[in-house]
Amino acid sequence: MLFDRLKSIEQKYQELETKLSDPEILKNQEQYQLLAREHAELTPLIKTFRTYQQVEKELETNQTLLRTESDEEIKELAREEIQQLKEKLAALEDELRFLLLPKDPNDDKNILLEIRAGTGGEEAALFAADLFRMYSRYAERHHLKMEVLSYNPTGIGGLKEVIALIAGEKVYSRLKYESGVHRVQRVPVTESQGRIHTSAVTVAILPEAEDVDVQISPEELRIDVFRSSGPGGQSVNTTDSAVRITHLPTGLVVTCQDEKSQHKNKAKAMKVLQARLYDMMAQEQQQKMAQDRKSQVGSGDRSERIRTYNFPQGRVTDHRLGLTLYRLESFLDGDLDEMLDALVSYFRTEALKQQTA
């Protein structure tokens, strides 16, 4: 069944290659780009399938050698080779099953990163600032573009909330599993007795929505303008540049006051509103599928505690994986790849289990 499907896809792939070399199609750039995109999406699958077929042939050759060869030394080498090739085939079959899974349509999108201080007061706000720096450093390491859309600081360097757009290749596919509650255990700077406190910060990763993803009618919006305010409520602007947008059908409210220009604040607020509406639509769609959301790979339950950062022991633990890294300092400096790779691998395995079931 699996390999019949793969052979059918390979035939389609070959047909695409023929079409892409057709002079008539080359004249129609729109059609050519469409076919080229489809061809590129199938290429990893077909390459893996062809590697599988090659390894299968090597296995058959060695099995024939084992049956016909009289030299015991050569037969022993063949046995070793057969074992290695069988393991390689099993890994390639898993890879093929994964590549055949329905692709997350958001994987290629940019993201909106939302970080909010939760329980823990000023200490939670300070840790929210630490997490924002962590993701900023990750973006720098991977040459991703980050733009702050909304920034709500506290008086001593913390953040009540920050929203940023991170743009780059397949950003959502790498960071989508960061959604959830991040817990910190440490002695706060505000603690005089040296006691360890536990605080929490909520992280949400939303795919950036495009105009085609979410249709918003002007009649559905109420837009208010007011003067920007800084920590403690003091006015930081003498004009009504801050913008609050309310989406009347859902009650969603987005405020942006970081820019001195009202138009820029409105544009940023609309970007955040679009992403939240798109995310809301996706969550509703998943619930309609009548499946447990926690079993939905990549759904990102934001009420779930996903990670603990323990400063006294210098460790970070992801509770979904049961993985602990004893290099908290470098992790908070944006060195997240080991954890992100493990998360991708874990959710990929879960997806394969669901497919098998």
C-alpha cells in the first residue's frame, strides 16, 4: 500500500519534470512557477524513495551472496552488511512515512512571538525579559529578522508583555513547539532573604496571517486613539499616536503604542489582530475534528507547563520530552538548537504513531 502510493507519486514527479522542460510551459511563467513549486515540494520524498530502492537492491545482492558464496569470511561480511542495510531500510521507511504525512500549512510562515508575564509579579516580568532576549539571540544566530510590534516594560527592566514578528525561512516549523508556560526557579533580585521563588511566563507562537488567510471588514473594527504612556503611567507622547483596535465580532483587543506615528501603530496592531484571528480559526477547526487537542501534533496548548528553568542547578528541563540540559546560561543566550531538534523529532514520532494507529 505504502509503496504503491510512492510509485504513483514518483510517476507524477516524472510527469512534472517533463512538463518543466516543455518550451510552451516555459513561456507561461505563472504556470511554470506553480509546477516548479510542486516539483520542489515532492523532491525530498522522491530522493528518499530512490535511496530506499537503491538500499533494497544492495540488500538483495548481499542476500544472494550469502546463499551462493562458499567462502565463510565473505559470508560473514555479507551478514554484517545485511544487518546494517536492514537498519538503514527501517530508518528510510520511517522517513518516507513522515514525508507522506499531511504538511502543516503554517510551517513556511513567519511568526508572531508573544511573551507575557504570569504568576510571580515583578520576577515574572524580569524572566519575560530574559526569554525575549533568548529568542532575540536565537534570531541573531540564525540570521532571522525580528521586529518588535508591541512592548510593555516595567520600571526595573522587566516586561509585562512583548509581541515581535520573526521572519525567515520555515521559522514557524522550528519554533511552533515553544508555545506554553515557561517556569523559572531562582532567587529574585527583589528577594532579600535569598529564598528561591517560582514564577511563570506564557509564550505563544502564532503563524503570521496574510490578507488571504483572514478577511476583516472595516465595519467589524472599532479603532480608538490615545496618548502613549510609559512605566508608571507617565505620558511619553504629546500626540494621540497610540492605537487600540477592537474586533467587534470576537471581542479581541489589540493595543500598540511603540511608534510615534499613529499609522505605524495601526499597521502593527492590525498585523497582531490578523494573527490572533487566524490562530483562533485554526484552534476552532481542530476542536471540530472531535479529537483530543493534546494529541494534535503542533496544536500548542498554551495552558500547559512545558519547561522549567532552574537557576540554582543551572539546568533547563522540557517536561514533554523529559529532556534536561545542564547549560542554562548558553540556552538563555539563544543556543536552542539541541532542544528544538529534540522537539521536532519527538512530535514527528508522535505523528507517525498516530498514523500507524
